[in-house]
Amino acid sequence: MSEKPILSVRNLKTYFDVTKGIFTKKQIVKAVDDVSFDVMPHTTFGLVGESGCGKTTLGRTIVKIYDPVEGSITFEGTDIAQLKGKELKQYRKDVQMIFQDPYASLNPRMTVGEIIKEPMIIHGIYNTDQEREDRVVELLKTVGLKPDHIRRYPAEFSGGQRQRIGIARALAVDPKFIVCDEPISALDVSIQAQVVNLLEQIQHDLGLSYLFIAHDLSMVKHISDTIGVMYLGHMVESGPANDIYHRPLHPYTAALLSAIPIPDPNVAKAKGRIVLEGEIPSPINPPAGCPFSTRCPKATERCKSERPQPIQVGTRLVACHLYEK
Ligand code: SF4
């Protein structure tokens, strides 16, 4: 029997009403618009796209910070919209989030020990404070910090160390799935690889599944089994990480890949760079046809009026008229 996804997202739409004043026309931001994908157990789904493409909103909808207006999220076979009481609390324990900004996401007035213990107290894990304290020490070691860091405050740590504290806090309740929302974007390049390696090691040791959100395709490729590319609230291409990285199909994926710096200037020149003209359109007033049509170097008249639906092309799902037969 083939393995089932741990998380399935189907036709998900998360919209926000941003209308100002009662006499103005309704303005709706379509942050996530008809997105579908699966995450298999013990794997990483990398989600990429420029800032404002809806990837963080998608992550926050999965952890139930936002409610979708349509579509479904199924976790271990259960539609999470149906969860209430104990089951909802269990979901909030099973699915954790690591935030982008390690400076803003930790309470500066709490010690590291208090920060990591807090979710254990909320979820009623362990009976005594000593048990929780022992677990904090264990978690500090897991994320590469020292046991005596337990009594220190976030301000005493570097950005990379703070992100390790954020990871320890997420692990405190023994989750099954972690939404990693740009966990390395705010860190120095030299520290980014260390945090990615730590997340990979933890996944290997604990059998976790990740949704890893980033705007840097090269880093996502390193950690991901599957990659999804988002543009203006839509998933424009998804499939195995290697295939997408080495042979992008969607013109937007190709442009994102060509923007990755190549250390060898000769190789970089030979490869060329696709420079996208113009800005990302407003999600309040997206193009009528393909969301990428205002910037796509391969756009045709049809692209301006007809929205492409995702179709299977080999190992990939691609939403582009170029691949329709
Ligand atoms: Fe470009 Fe048209 Fe494909 Fe959209 S559908 S990505 S505009 S070629």
C-alpha cells in the first residue's frame, strides 16, 4: 500500500477584506488563491516565491492563525476545519511553527528556560517543573546550545542562537509537522547553512515533516524533497526538488533560478540571466488571465485573458498554457 500524505491542501483560498471606509468599493486581497499540494511523511516540502506571493499566509493558514474562505487542509486524514476541543488542541501541539525573525519571536522578558517550558505548560506535558527543566536541558543540547543557557535572556544571544532557541521551543511539545517560515532569511549567510543542517539532523532523528518557506531557491533545494513555486497567491509549479532545480518548466521558476548567483563568472555568463520587467501586480487587482502574464517573457494574447490550470507534465504540476496540448 502506498504511503498517504501527512498534510493535504486542496483548493485553498485565504482572502482578507482590506476595504477602507463604509462607502468605498470592497477591496479583497487574495493572498492564497486556489492552492493545492501534498506533503508526504518525514519529507520536506519547500515553498518559494518573492515576498508578497502568499507563502507566509499559506503557512499561517496551515497552523490555524488564519481561517481560509474556501478549500480544505487535511492532516493525517482529518479535515482540520472540523477539529474542536481536545482534537483541536492536539492539532495545535502536533503542528508547530518556527518564525522568520528570531529577534521578534522570543519574549525578551522571559529566560530561555521559561520560553521553552511555556508550550509544555500550555499543553499539560510533564507533571513537575523538574521534569520540564530536564526536558529543556535535553532540548538545548539537541539544538547545539549549552545547558547553562537556560537562565539567560534572548538579548544575550546571537541571531543564529536565537533561532536555535525558537527551534527548541517548537520541539518542546513533540510535534509531527513544523512550518518553518523563512527561518534563515534574517541570519548571516555563514549561519544559514548551520541552521539548515540542524533542521535536517532533527528531521532525520525525530522523523518530522516540514513545510520550509523561503525566497532563496538554492537553500530550498538543499533541504527539500519536493518544491512548490508560488506567484501572486497561486502555485505555478510543483514537483521533485531535483527536477525543478535542474529543468524548470514554468517561466517564473526559470526566472527565479536564473537569479541565483553563480560563483564562476564564465559559467554565470554562459547560463545567462532572465531579468523580469515590472513589479508584481497587486493581489487586490490581479491580472484577469495568467497571474504572471504582466511580466512573463513568453506571454501571448491568450495568457492575458485565460487563467491556466495546473496540469501534470512528467513529474510536475505546471500552470502554464505553454504545456497544454
Ligand atoms: Fe507565461 Fe502565458 Fe505561461 Fe503565464 S501562461 S507563464 S503568461 S506563457
